[in-house]
Amino acid sequence: MILQLLDVLIGLTLVYLIFSTAASIGVELLETWLRRRGKLLERGIGEILSQIVGGAGQDDNAAAKAMVRQLYDSPFVYSLYEGKYQVGGSKLPSAIPAARFAGAVIALAAEHEDFRTAANTMLKVAGLKLGDDDAKVRAALAAYFEESMERVTGWYRRHVQLVLLAIGAVLAIALNADTLNIVRTLSQDDALRARIVATAIGVQGEGQATALVCREATADCERRLAQQVGSQLALADTLGLPLGWNGITGLPACAPTIAGQACSDSRAFLTGALFVLTKILGLALTALATTLGAPFWFDLLNRLIQTRNVAAQAREAVDEISSRKRPPAKPVAEPKPEAESQSEPTNAANGDDSSDLDPGPNKPRTTRTPRRRRSSPRPPRTPAA
């Protein structure tokens, strides 16, 4: 029972891993078109400079926007993207190293008063100011930038969660990946469950499939991302699970309460409504599972396979111990031939002691029948005249 439950969980985890990997690759494919990382990074830098120069709650002041433009046009950042700087453009860099940000702020502070004020404000956290030890100043500015970018990282994670949910919902609906139906099928089909467990062990041995990160939106990178999505969907198709809408023709038939009678309209409606609700719930569970990400499901798959191996070894050990403690089977006595069974009472009645003799090598030895004693004593013998 435990091994069966583990096999069902391994099969369901493998399905979630495949869909999560495909959804993660889809996020990277959308990122090559939307360039959301670069836009969120620009927004985060703008909020940092706006709160320092203009004060909290004044994110849209002109001074902060001018500083963001000057920062992106500096030689430290300009080399990270192509073309000219445009607010919210698609060519913005997806990441700026902290050391480059610190160098850009120090260089711009020598020319602009706003950047000097911003640099000294950032350095107050570390108890420094411009003009102190250059290495310490650069390290303090880099640390301030990395801590501030944690907020931007949180923005991007929420964005990725929403995109994963959307892609997972599309995949679940398009392929009819119903979690409840998958669990029901795995619980009932032993051969399918064993085959999927073997596939999961193979996937574990190959390692987690990482999505390709496209630094630039090129046709070659987009093609390779599309191939990765196709390979994951092809793997899901080879599992033999009830995926797709080909086998579904309509709502399930209503079973009447009394045999031979037609199903009532209310019961038919409840049956159809229950089918629709369970279908929506199963698809929603699959879509929500993709938001946890492929690394989560890959780690869970490893743990489940390890637990299954331990449970299988324990079961083999218990079976071996049980077989050793089992008493040996008693030999079954062979029935006597019919001729012998009929002759034994006759010999006993005639007082024949032939059973005491050696039966010979080919005749089985029989049990001696005790003689019956006489009820009256024998008369004394008289001597002969």
C-alpha cells in the first residue's frame, strides 16, 4: 500500500515537473520579447534616486528622471545595451553589476551636485562620505545597490509567478492535464504506474533541465527555446497518461437510483455539475502546481524516489524474515492401496501373524493388529493314559 502511494506521488510529481519546466522555458521565451527585467531594473533605480533626491512619495519628479538618464548614458552602463537610452525601452540591460553602478555614481558625483548628494546619502549607512578611502566607498555603494535591488527582485518574482500561472493554465486546459483524473488513473493501472516510475528514475538520472537564458532577442535563441518546450511536451505525451480532449465526448451518463427507470432531470443536472466542478478543480491544481517552479518539483522527485527505494528494501527484508520463520510443510501420507486395506481386517480376524514377518523390500511394513483375548479360560489338559 505504501509503495503504491509513493508510485502515485512520483507519477504526479513527474507530470508537475514537466509542466513547470515547460512553463519556465515559456517565461524565458516571453522575456526575450517583453524585456521585463530591464524595465523593472530601470524602475528600481529610479525609485532609489527619487527617494534620495526628491524625498519619499515623489517618485515622478523630473530630477530623478534626469539622473536615471545620466546614469544609463554613463560609460559604466552604456556598454551594457545597444542603441540610445529610451524610457521603458526594450533594449535596456536586464542586470547592472554593483561595481559598475558604484563607479558610475562616483564619476557622476564629480560633475553633478545631485549625484554628490545621492552618493553621500548612500554612504551614510556605512558611516562614510565621498573623499574617504576609495575602496571602502566603492564597496559601500555596491552593497547599498545590491540591498536596494532585493526589492526589484521581489517585483520580478511576483511577475514570474503570474506568468507561470498563466502559462500553466494554458497548458493544463490545452492538454486536459486534470490532476484528479491523473491520480485516479495511476491508482487503478499497475502497469502504467510502473512504467511512469521507471521514466521518473530516468529523468532523475539525467538531471534537471535548465531553461536557456537569452541575453538578446535573436531568432536562434527563440528557436532553441521553442525546441525545449516541444521536448517537454513530447515527454509528457510518451507517459501514456489520459492527456488531451480526444477521448472526451461529453458529460458522463447519469446513473438512476432505481434500475430500469430513467434518470431524473435534477439528478442529471447534479451529475453534470459535479463533473464540471471536478474538471475545473483538477485543471486548477495543475496550473497552481506550475507556479512552484521546476527546481521545487525536481527536489521533491528526488526525495520521493529515495523514500521509495528505502521502502522497497524494507519490504524485501520483511518478506525474507517471514519466509525464514515459516514452519516447514508436513508431508502428506500416501493413501494405502485398496487391496491392502481390505486384506488387513481379514488377516486380523483369522489370527494370522503374517504381518509380523518381514514384508520384504517391495512390500510396505504394516502395523501389527493386537489379538483379542478370550472371554472364558481354557479347560485344563488331562494327561494321556
